[in-house]
Amino acid sequence: MNLLTIAWKSLRQRRLASSLTALSIALGVMLMVLVLVIFGAVNSAFTQRSVGYDLIIGPKGSELQLVLSAVYRMQPPIENLPYPYLEQLRKDRRVVSAVPLAFGDVTEQGDFPIVGTTTEYFENEYMPGQKFMIRGQRIGKLFDAIIGAAVARENGWDLGTSFSIVHGGAESEDVHDEKFTVVAVLAPTGTANDRTVFLNLQGFYAIAGHEKPIDEVEKRLRDFYSADPERLAASLQQLQQYREAIAARAAAPDPSALPAPVSPEAMKEVTAILVRTRPETPFDAISLSAELKKGIQAMAVNPVRPIQRLMSGLIGNVQKALVVLTVIIILVSGVGIFVSIYNSMSDRRREIGIMRALGAGRHHVFGIVLAESALLCCGGGLAGWLAGHGLAIASAPWVIRQTGLLINPWALNSLEVWLFPILAGLAVLVGFLPAMTAYRTDVADALAS
Amino acid sequence: MSLLLEKIRKSYAQPGGERLPVLGIEHYSLAQGEQAALLGSSGGGKTTLLNIIAGILTPDSGRVIIDGRDLAAMPEVVRDRYRAAKIGIVFQTFNLLPAFTALENVLLGMAFSGRGVDRGFARTLLETVGLGHRLNHSPKRLSVGEQQRVAVARALANRPVLLLADEPTANVDPANQQKILDLIRNTCREHNVSLLMVTHSLEAAGLFSRVDRLQDFNHPELCRQPQEQSA
């Protein structure tokens, strides 16, 4: 029989008060664990190098919006870049891979974002060391589609499913006439890819209504290439030829008998370009980014940095505030433990006197009361920690289903390492005064009471 | 010699600053295995004397020799451990801890001795006092007589040289008084433990071959002498 056993017996004697005080600690710790698990998942989802790319290139504007739209598909696109710019970028010696993304539409069912891209997107790693696992076949036809795991699950789609898309976003009711067919389903990645429908980029361009009026395209090209007359001239020449082909077709006796002229590259646009630079020269990404910063055409953004700023500037502070709140809850629970033990001391004066008469030293009774405090704090904390992770484990499938956020309930936050030392400190803090009361108990008086 | 008291003086401070003399004992002793009843009236200093012998209180002066060592000269920490190891106490109100079973109450008596707990001996003691079938009962599920028997077993748990019993039958009905006293005396005899029972009951004291009246050897006025001399 040791001090802990004796302390445990004393707590059992006051089981209602003990349970309630331990429960308050448990609830505080459980809340803290849940906050840490949820923010851990958010943190992991947003601060990982969620794309296996060094840069995202898009039109000038908000860096955060570009990353949120191109990587996380949470924001509308800023604007578009001319397709010839993609080809220009591909010729840059610093660029190993430049994958175009064209987006802005959503699925009619479920409002999942539509992204037009090339097969290169699926050949590259979606995050360092992680390659796409695809069930089905590669995009071959114009209106083939590959869908993310969450899209398949939530819409109940599978290989061969046919679907429609809505132009311009969820609030638009402009449903395109074209029907797309699912040819492949991605395995879960824990990224926005799970909630995305990928189309053949050429199919994306072929959707009726996606092509802008030639005059508007010309104006944009003139703005974009204002400092590059050679490329402007080449693009304008393509536009002129296209304009003439359309006019020739319109002038024909039966225009519908003639094939529609093929859109030149100058007519096409991409929303963002995912760029990989040479891995052996990391300075390439910096120099390309700096070069674009000087110009007026586009901007290159490190996909991690704006999100890190967002995390540390806003989400990080929200996390801190919630953690502080749960710490306050735990401290209040600690005060509850103090009150519970301290109030019991007058009832237990005789009990302490008996133990002292049986040979217990002052340090023994001090230790017993402190052990009671430690059992309540650490026991309650352990129960709360297990409950928090248990709840996280139980709710993880639901959270993943609802949010696409990959919750790892087994992952331990570094802050959790401090949990039990802090609880032990709290136990000493709240148990010290009652323990001193026990320490100072006059045995003869206590036995006479 | 199990117990030897020499020149014990004890007084209590009064609210006015004066000291109230309670004990003034020149000499008192108890041989190994000897049993004595100490008779005294209420407020006569019996409990104070018992607390001094147990090392719960320290005398103003004098020596309290138990098993050859002066308890009064020991630092408190040593005295606590020595008490746990050498002295058993049976309280008037039994003082069993309600959170512990009968067996655990006996084990608790061993827990602070520094020798570790001997579960087997604790069981044997409880069997000796006839509670082998009540080991895991909590005190509230035991009768008054059974509680007192647990208290006796607990007092003997550390194989003490001296057992102090403070009015052990005061809260027991007359039918059980004799049984409990017999139990305490026989168990002490069996384990060769000296027994000093403090009581105000002539009937209880009458069972002992040695009966000491506190008033015969306690002279509290002795406590005043040094002050009077210095004045």
C-alpha cells in the first residue's frame, strides 16, 4: 500500500465530488485535443507542399487568391493568361514542366470545381513523393473526365457516368450542353484533388461559350504583349487568319456544310500554370519569380508562402485563441479541484490525525493530498486525452466526408507533449495549499476533534 | 523494559499567557510483556500522557524511553517512524478509515513503518481476532465489536513492543466490553506485547493484575517548581 493507493481510496470515498472535478479537467483536455487535432489537419492540409510544383504562375493580382484557386480550388480565378504564354514558358530553360489549368466551371451535381488540364498533371507528383493512383483509363477523348475520390463518393459517380457542368460557378444556371463521361477515378489524396473534376484541356476549350469574342481576345493580347511586339504580331496574325476563316465560312452558301474553323492558340487561355523548375538549381524558381515580378504580364507565386502567411496571420491566431480558451477551461477546472480538496480538508482532519498516529509523517500526509490532486488532474487529463482522440477517431470518417480534410486522429501535436507536465504542475499548484493544511495538522487536536 | 518515563513535565499555554500544568511524573515503567491499567478521572491528563508516550505530543521536559530509545529526544520524522514500528494504538472511537476495508485498515498500519506491508501477517492478525471472513468488508459493514477487533489487529500490525489502548471499551455495550478486553489482553500476551490501557472504568481496570492510578504518581504542581524557584 503506497501513497497513491491511499490517495486513490480517499478519492473513491468522495467519488461524486472527485468524479465531477476530474470530469471538468477531462472536458477541458478533450476540447484542447480536438482543437489541436482539427487545427493539425487544417495546418497539414494548408502548409504541406500541396502541389509538387515550385511555382504557380497566374495573372497579376492577389497571390493568396491565385494559390487558393489553383491549388485549393476555394476561390474564383483572378483572370486568365493567353495560351501562347504557356508555350513561351515551356521553352524557358529553367522550366522542367509547365502544366496548364483552366477552370471556373462547376459540376451541375454537387458544385465540384471543373479543371481542364493535360495528362502531365497526373504524371507529376501531386505532393512531394506522392503520385496519383488512378482507377480507369487515361483521358483520350475530348469529353472524357477524371474525378476525385470525394466527387465519386458524394455524387455516387463511377466509371462510365455521364454528367453536365455549369458555366461560371455554382450560382450560375447556365448548364453547358456538352455531356462528359467519367473514364477514371482518383484514389483519395487528402488534397483538393479529391473534390475536383478534371477535363481534357482541349475538351474544356471545346465547350460552347468558352471562347471569347475575337475582338476581346485581341485587346487582351495587345495589353499582355505590349512590351513584346514580336509575339504580339504572331498572335495577332493567328487571330486575323481565324477571323478570315470564320468570315469565309459565313459567306459560304451553306455554312453548316463546312467544318468550323479550328481555334488558334492565340484564342485560348489558361487560368494558371503549375511550374516545376530544375531541381538541381533551386535558384531557378527565385529568378523566374523575380523576373515576372518586374514585368506586367504575370506573377509567379510559391504555393506554400501565401498560405503560411494566412496560417500564421489568421488561422494560427484563431488556433492560439482556442488553445488559450481551453487552457483557461483547464485552469478553471484546476480551481475546482482546489476547492474540492480544500473543502474536504476540514472533514478529513481526523482521518489525517489517525494516519499520523499510525506513524505517517507530515511528508506522508502532504504527499497523499498532493497525490490526490495529481490523480484528479492527470487522471482527468488522461481520460480527456483519450476521449479527445477517441472522438477524433470516431468522427474522422464523417469529417473527411463532410470537409475533405484528412483528419489523422492518431497524429500527436507537439503541444500534447506538454500536456501532462502542465497537468502535473497544475496538480502541484492546486494541491499545495490543501497539502500544507494536512502537513500542519496538529495530531493531538485532530484526534480529539 | 518496554516503557520508561522519567521526570515528565507537561503544561499547556493558557490564553492569558500562563501555563496550565497537566503532568508531572517522576518515574513510571512497564516491563516487556507486562499489562497495566491506568485509571484516571476525566481531565486528569490521561490522554495527554498517552499522546506523550505515543510521541504524538512532546513533553516540556523528561525522557520517554520506549524499547531503549528516548522518544522525546527524537526529531519528529524519526519519532513518527519509530511510533509506527514500536507502538500500537487502539483508540476509544476505533478510528478505522471508512475508505478502506478491514484488511486495508490493517495494511495501512504497516504502510508507514518503513518495513513494507506484510499482507499475510495482516490476514493472520484478522483471523486471530476472528475476522478472517470479513477481510474485505468496509468498516460501515462491520458491527461495533468487529470494528474494535479490526482496530486491535491494526495496532498489532507492526509487531509493536507496546500497545496503548485509550478507553477501548468506552463505546461498547457491556456485553462486548469483556470480550474486547479479553481479546486485547490475550492478543498482546500471545505476541509478547506490553499493554497500557487508559480507562476511567473501575470495572475494566479490575480485569488487570496491575492497576495504576494516575493521581498517585502524577504531580502537576512539579511543573511550577522551576518557575517558583527562579522567582
